[in-house]
Amino acid sequence: MKRLLYIIVLLLSCVASLPVVAQINTERVMSIGRNALQFEDYVLSIQYFNQVIKLKPYWADPYFYRAVAKLNLDDYRGAEEDVTECIKRNPYFNNVFYLRGVVRQSMLDYDGAIADYKEALIHSPANRELLNNLAIAYVQAERYELADSTYNALIESYPSYASAYITRGQFYLMRGDTIAARADYNRAIELNKNMSDAYVLRAMLSIKCDDNLDQALLDMDMAVRLEPKRAEYYINRALVKYYTDDLRGAMADYDHAQLLDPSSVMIYYNRGLLRAQVGDRNKAVEDFTEVIKREPYNYLAVLNRAILYDMLGKYDEAIADFDAVLEVYPEYAEAMFSRSEAKRKNGDIRGGERDFSLAMKLQEEQKKNPSLVVEASEKAADNIKARQESDKNISKYDRLMVADEDLAKAFEPKYESKVRGRVQDRNVMVSLQPIYLLSYYERPNELRPTNVFCDELDRLNEQRALAHQLVITNEEVVLEPNCISEHFTSAIAYGNAIDREQGNTLLNYLGRSIDLMLLQDYSEAMQDLEKVIAQSPGFMLAYFQRAALRYKNLEYQRAEAALNNNNADVSKTGVVATSALLDNVRIQYDLIRQDLTRAIELSPRFAYAYYNRANISFVLERTDDAIDDYSEALRLQPDMADAYFNRGLAYLKKGDENHAREDLSRAGELGVMAAYNLLKRMGE
């Protein structure tokens, strides 16, 4: 029988024959699709669900899960269509009305969302997330009395549900009741000191309502410590620092935010203003140029750059930018005066005088006609140091940009489900840094530059036998659609070469295994690695990779079990506590350790095998073994940040806080920002 993947690719290529189609195990394709969804490979998961729908269009399941994937890709229209198709086939499918309510709410169809939430509550009357979303939808639909009563009922039933206080606080703030809003934010923090959004909202309230900048800064510091990878938190803290005249501190926050979100126009714009204020004009020009690259019609940035060019003596560039601004704002006298000065300094005396005369004339006309000075008077009456992102008033070019207050963003619906997100992140507040594996791709991390040494890997890459250079990483990426297609095709090509006994069979199996791994088909990928090991029992990287894939496959099995037992209790590791599953988990962990131990025997200086084995020992609560392996990994590679972080967790598990703090501090220095989050919690 042809391999499953081969059949799928034939379908994708539209060349499958009917007998081949009949061979497809749709349950297995469905399972791989859900696996991809678990690990947030949404585009890939959609392709698998597409195949199931083609073969069994009467099934409800693939429509539901494809809707979840589309929701996470912000394809709300497509998600609504899919979840509606699911309802047609099975209106009793778990969470189906809940999901469509979230989709419709995201599409601003509040009445439709309310109807769906009410239907969902018939089936799940005790679902607090549903009630919270219903209250939010009432707010967005401006049905305030119903929102108020729904919040009261929610909090009466679930007085310790912190998220309800957060959204009700936003509701109160929208209605102008700042005292009630602050009380709700305070209560949310009392209930959950690790809820970063509550600190941010309270900080913004402190700035707007009582000018308590010291308290606002304390709250933003806490938010950043709790979620150090959220760029918007650094942006908000930078604003607070700016208000307290800590320009250097604000710039440092913008620098960090830019590393986390290099595409943000707001970061470049605001940092450009601050750099200009402290006299770093060349860097300020670079920032405004970045803004203009992303938004060519951002004339506030163009005006700022024009002023900076003039200060730097680059008069031609300054005049060109002033020209662009004045073409759109021909009655902005301030820009006309500035252009006249730039022309004069550039040797164009006559042009400078002409601009000066026009500017004077504009000012005189504006004095006679108040409608021409709306922008100027608005600025004079407004001493706020910031402007809304949507405010394009050219006279506010020198103000920091802040995000618009958007009701839809303030009340974002949530879909709480076990079909989303990585399983290892769901049942623990603090997660181990992930295991390492072989891949073609890794996510760039400017805070932690990659520095991996492995002789075996170098020798393999030197052969250039595979489609891409292999890397050892635990920073995996979600494949783009063109990459998905490439790896389907590549797997087929390797399969053909294997069948025809062309080329190096070992490398063909290895290459196909990597493709299958990237396509989330772990069991098939492991079968290929078994053939590699059978041919070359001394090939260390095959054992290392097989251990990693066993672990990832086990994660998926745990997630599947949790999904199939929505209300089951889970252990500390997130495993549904059934004896059969627990037996399988123990067997799989033993096999993983055996593979890693064999990899270490073959390559005793390979730090990443020790690190991965330490992670397995940690999960098995063999804490001393974990610490020993993390320590050996660090002896071999002293800058392995993840090993410091995980060893810190192991020490913390043993109750050794001193060693834990040392390791976590070192991990933070090396770029694991979650270490600071944990250190803060340890200090509470």
C-alpha cells in the first residue's frame, strides 16, 4: 500500500485515482490535522482537514476544527462558514455554538453572537467563559442593562473569576465610572497577581484619571515582568517614562519593543521623536525613514524627518520632504516657514523669500478666518503630550503616538478550548524550555543568538545531500503555505527514490523523515528514522531525532486524550489519569531516554542530548538526574540559556531557592525573558 502522505499529495495534485482515494485512512488524516492544530500550525492543519472534507463531506468534525484554525488566522468569514456547516451536520457538536459566537463577535455581529451564546449556554450553563463573552457582546451591542445583569450573575456565580472583573472594569470605564473600574481592576489583581492585563489597565487608568505616574510605572513594571515578550507593554511603559521625563528609560523600552515587534510603526515613530529630543538626529532620521517605508503617506513622519534633515544641513532632502507635506497641507504655515528657511540656507534666497511671504500671508488669512486655524487652536488648547494613532492632525507631529481606544479591542471575546495551543503550556504556570531537534528552519531570536556546535551535523551538512541545511533548534516555526507544498513534494520525491533504489538510501529516509516531521506526521517520520538506524546503528543524530519525535508524538497523544475527556482530571504534567494512558506514557518516556542515552554514548560531547534527557528526567520527577544532565550540558556549552532556566526550575522543585535564583538570573542575562517573570514571582 502506498504511504499515507503519498496519497495525500496525489490528492493535492488532483491526480488521484478512485482506487487510491479509497485507501486513505481519513481518521488518520484527521488525527494529523488535529495534531498540527495543537501545535499552532494552522495553515498546515487546514490542508489536512480539506482532504477529509473532500472524502467525507458529511462529517461535522473537520468543519469544526478547520473553523478553529481559520479563527486563529483571523479568517472570520471562512470560520463562520465552516462552523455553520458543522452545525448543519451535527448541532450537538461540543462547543460549536460557543465557537460561532466568538467568530461572529469578532466580525462585529453582536446580535448573532448573543444568539449563539444563548444557545451554547443551554448545553453548557456553567461555562463562565461563555457568560463573560455574552456580557461583552451585550456591551458591544449597547444593551447595557443586560450587560450589567449578566456581569452581576457571572460574578455572583463565580466570585473568584478574575477575567470577569477585568471586562466589567472596562465596561465601567467606558461609562465613565472610574472608581468602579479601579475597584474591579484591584479585585482582579487580588484574585490573580499574575494577570498582566489588569496591571496595564490600572496603569492607563492612573495616567488618565488621577495623574498618578508613580503607581502607573509600578503597574507597568509588573506587567512587563509577568509577560516580557509583549511588545505593547514596553510601548505603554515607555509612555509612562516619557511623562516622567525619563527619556533614556523610554528609549530603552522602545529598543526592546522593536526587537519583539520590528514591524511596529508606533515604535519607530515614538523612538524617533525621543532620539530627536536628546539630540541623536541621525538615528531619529533612520526611525522616521522606517515609518515612511511602511506608511509612505505618513506626513507627520515626513515633517519630522524634514525638520531633522534641516538641522543636519541636508537641505535638499529637507526641502523635498517639506514639499511633500505642503502638497497635502498647503495651508500649514509652520511647514512653509521651515521650508523658506531651508531654501535660504541652501542658497535659494529668492525661493526662501517667496515661501516666507506665502507663510506670512497664510498667517494673516488664518487670523481673519477661524475655520483655517482649527488644528492650531486645537493644539493650543490641548496640553496632552500624546496623540491617538488615528489622529492625523499635522500640527501634532511632535507628539508621541498612542493606540486608539477601540471598544472592539478592549472587549475581545475568548474561545477557551483544548484544541488550541501547545499542550505543555496549558496546565502549568511555568513551562520548561522546549527540547531540541533537527529541522530546516528556526525562529530568529535576537535576544538569544543561536550558537550550536555539532561535528556530526557539520559533516552531514557538508554532504549537501538534503534540500536545506539542517539546524538544531528548539525555536520552531510555523510553515508558510509555499513551504508546506514544497515538503509534500519533497516527501514524494524521496519516496520515489527509495522505491527505485536511487541515491543514498539512508539519506533518502532521513530527508523524508525531516519532511514528515515538518508536516506534523510524527509516527511516519519515526518509522523512517528506524530504517536509518537499522542501516547505520552508529548514526547518533538519528537516535537524537527519534527521541525528539517520540516526545512530540507523546505530547499529541496527551492532548488527544485531554480533548476526548474534556472534564477529566489531569496530573501535574497534563496527562489524563487513565491507567492505559499512564502505562503508555511510561513506556514512551523509557524509549525516549534509551534513544538519548544511546546518542550520548555515541557522542559524549553532544550537549543537546544531555539537555533533552534532562527534560525527560524532570517530567518523570527524577530531579537529581535532571540537574546532573543540565549541568553536563552547561559544562559542554556554558552559554546554553535554556539549560540554566530549566536547571533553575529543577532546583526550585527541590526547594533550593539560592541555586534556583542563580540559574534563573543567568538565564535572564542570556535572553530567557521568562526567567525574570519567575524571579519576580519568587520574590512575592
